[in-house]
Amino acid sequence: MGPTVALAGGVGAARLLRGLVTIIPPEDLVIVGNTGDDIELYGLHISPDLDAVMYTLAGIVDEAKGWGVSGDTFHCLEMMDRLGFETWFKLGDQDLAIHIIRTKFLKNGMTLSQATAELCRMLGLKPKLLPMTDDPVRTKVLSDQLNLDFQEYFVRRGTRDEVTNVLFEGAEKAKPAPGVIDAIEKAERVVICPSNPVLSIAPMLAIPMVMDELRDTRAYIVGVSPIVGGKAIKGPADRVMASMGLEVSAYGVAKFYEDFLDHFIIDNVDEHQKRRIEKLEMKVSVTDTIMRNLEGSVRLARVVMAVK
Amino acid sequence: MGPTVALAGGVGAARLLRGLVTIIPPEDLVIVGNTGDDIELYGLHISPDLDAVMYTLAGIVDEAKGWGVSGDTFHCLEMMDRLGFETWFKLGDQDLAIHIIRTKFLKNGMTLSQATAELCRMLGLKPKLLPMTDDPVRTKVLSDQLNLDFQEYFVRRGTRDEVTNVLFEGAEKAKPAPGVIDAIEKAERVVICPSNPVLSIAPMLAIPMVMDELRDTRAYIVGVSPIVGGKAIKGPADRVMASMGLEVSAYGVAKFYEDFLDHFIIDNVDEHQKRRIEKLEMKVSVTDTIMRNLEGSVRLARVVMAVK
């Protein structure tokens, strides 16, 4: 089988990816990660989605949360609090090492792709992890009078605001990171991970060259629904889709991706939507999509790689 | 009593300073700190001597070591080690918050003085702490063929090298930080803390305007010997003085400072050197100079402020 490209957000994506790397040669996998959630805190460059993927594939992720380092402490953050800084973004002490080093690399003139490649090498990761772009793209969440940075919406305010629109500042002019377009072009299969379509996958689709290449590539593009039984498996995807006027269902996700998707994998509980989704001119497979543990991830990854 | 200025290295100085601030109004104290030991690690700007003073005066210092934050952990550093970085410089997790914020301030265009003032404000410190200069001055330790950065000599190689010379790169052209000269000029008393004369006080003396002002000021300049009974209370001062051809004694320290010192405080065990030191045209007081605890610091501080 030829190379596989996975478009990945954070936690949900990471869980599928850990399954993928156990069933295909990891060096045949190129992961394109969302950087619209990136944030600068205390002068440090933080890439939460890239980190969730790195930590998961390095086997050091906090399994319960799906992000952060297992068993991490928060002593540096406690001192930040004492100094009078806001500490709503939970940076662990081990986690901080990654942000400090990434920031140092960027300060030394590396691109985010180069810094990410070096961090992956240091963590012993075999798949290639590419940020979607080396240019700054920032996901902004609009809610009534508020214009929130993604992490303000997501972490600081706990997704409590009703989202009226989402913007990806800088995406229109952003160039895909080196290797992204080439990987999608040459891939045998492209996997759209079960991430939040509107907040985690859409930032990548907002980069014109990425969207164009997804439409053009001869790769077989397979998506997995993050909406099961009308609810998000994790996070606010259901509420955001609703408030933006999208149908909150596997069908709604398929519709969002209809321009380029060849095959959509939905959960058993959504089998009744199969026919309707097929009318969007894509194939549909029905399976258990909930990844409770590594076996669940491997089982779903096998389906993702087998469907045709 | 008018303003007091203290020239301070790290641990020994900090112990005297905590005594000084309990017997004089802290806002009447200006501390000038050594920055020749500053080091950049992982892209972070670290000022070990300023930190030892800040942590001690903030009451958060690790009392046993005299530096670092009490009860600190080293989880970030463990991740640095895992990533393949050298970790001989022991940066604690709480400690890191200070370095991260200092680095952010410098990156935002603040001078080291401004960053230090802001950190002191955040930690609730009342005395003014000024770095000796905002310009880069780096203490280099020469040993045979080796040209070592101070922290390489001091921490990494554990002061095991015989020191043949010490250089203060950049000192000749460095300008004292804003306020330093003015404070020394207007001080009623200048205190040379019991720090390593050759490695911690000499970097300040190597800045021409500082040395000139010490010679010119009408302030009464009082020093405390860091050498007691021919040995350094802490650190390698005795060995460094010996290898550089200086007499390893209270007398040797007095001689090193003879250009500007008005009064030297030596330990009871060195009373026999009193007459000899007096011949250097300075007064000499003899007392117990060992600061085992806060009471010891206060006792010595009272002597420092009383002698005339």
C-alpha cells in the first residue's frame, strides 16, 4: 500500500493515529496537523493540536484527558499565578519543555515545520508530522459582540459562548507547509480524522492550496464522523455545528466535506443515515467508531485503511 | 540614616541582605547585582545571582542550597533530558517561571533592569535590585587550555579546574545600569557583601564607571570578608584566589578592595590579621561573620550598619 496522509486536529485525531501507526509502517504516514489553535503564552509558542498528536504517538500522553503529558505537575504554572499572570491554559511542567524548545527553535530562525520535525525526532516519532502551514493562521470564534481567540473560547471560557461564526485569520494567504501538497498529491489514501470539522479540520480547508489539492488528488479520501448519535464524541462540535446552522449529524459532517470526500465512516447508531449520505455521492461504511482504548483505535484504523 | 547601596553576588550576599532589610527600611536599600554569571539556556535568559537575591528576599529560597526555590521540582528538566538536552544547570519548575517571564520581557524590548524591577514588584520585594549593567558582560574562567563560561566552570565542571585567569568580557565597554552610579554617589553607606571577590564582585569593579564611582563617592564603604580562617565560607573563592596568586585570607580580600574600602569586617578567628589590614589604610572590625540563620544575618547586618 502507498503513502497515507491524515488531516488531524487534536484528541480525536490522535486516537485514530495511534491505531494507524500500529497497522501501517509509520514511515508511510504523513500527518498534517491543525495550527489554527496555536497560541503564544508567556512568550512561548504553543501548538496544542501538534502536541496532542506528538504526545499520543510518543506514548506519553495523559490518556484520560487526551492531551498533556501523563502524570505531569503544574509547579511552574503555580509560580506564574503567584507572579500575577493568568493561568487558565494548563501548561504542565514536562509539557513546558516542549514549548520552551519549540520557541527556542523558532527564535533561532527555524520554521514551525523544522521545529516540529526536530521535536518529533527527539521524541522518537516515526511518522512525519507537518503543521498545515508555517504561516500564522489563527482561528477566531465570533459570538455576539465577542471576537475570541480559539483558546479563549475553548479553554478560558470553556466553550460556553454560542458561536455565530468562525474565521481563520491569515488562511487565505497562507502557504501550505513544505511537503503538505506533495504528500496529498502522491498519497494513496487521505484520512480526515474524527476531529471537529468546523474548528479543527476547517482551518486546513481554509488554506486555498490545501482545499484545491484535496479536490484534485487521485488519493482515496476517507473521513470518519466525529458526530455519533447526533452528539460530539468529545468537545463542542455538536453545539458549534448547530449554532452555525449545520445539521448536527453524521450527515451534516459528510455534507461539510462533500466537495472532496470519497468515503465516509459512520457509527453503527447512525446506520439509518447511510442512504442519505450516499446521495452526496460518496460511499458509506458503518462500524463501531468509539475508540475507548488502543484496541478500539486499531479496529477503527483497520476499517479506515480497508474501505474502498 | 541615608540610603545604603549593597554590591551583591549570590548566596553569601543574599544572606547578609536578608539581615539588612530587617534592620533598615527596605526602600532605603539599593542592591547592585552581579550579572557576569548570566547564562542563556534553552533560549531562556537566566540571571543566577539576581535570582538568589530575589528568592532570598521574597522568602522563597531553598535555605539549604541558598539558591533555587524551596521545595521545587525538576520535571521540566527531566523532559529536557529525555529530549536529549544537557541538564547540568539545575532549573526547577517554579524557578523556570522567573526565567520564562524575564525572557519574555527582554524579547518585548525591556532592558534587564526593567525586567528585574518588574519581577521584583511581582514578588513583592521592597528594596531596589539593579543589575550592574544592562549590557552583556560575561565572566570567563581560564584554566590551562580551557576558556570556560562561568556556569560551565562553576556548575558543569564543579569548580574542579585550576583557574589561571578570569576575564569579564564586555565589562570595559559596559555602562552601569540606570541608577547604579547615582545610588553609589548619593549613598551614605556602600556595603561590599561577603561574596567571591574575584568571581562575583570583580565583574562590577571591571565596569570602569562603577570602579571610578567607588573611588569618588563620599559614602562610607564597608566590606565583609568571605574568607574566614583562610577558607571560603562557601564556594571556590579560596582556591581561585590561591591559583591567581592572591593571599587566601581576610587580608588578601582587603588588599583586593584596598582602592576604595573604608572599613573591613573580619571574623573573630582572623583577629590576628587586624593590624596588618589596618596598614592598608582602612578600619577593621572583628565579629562573628558566619550567618547560620536569620538571626546570624541580622547580627552581622547590625555590625555592617553600625561601624564607622
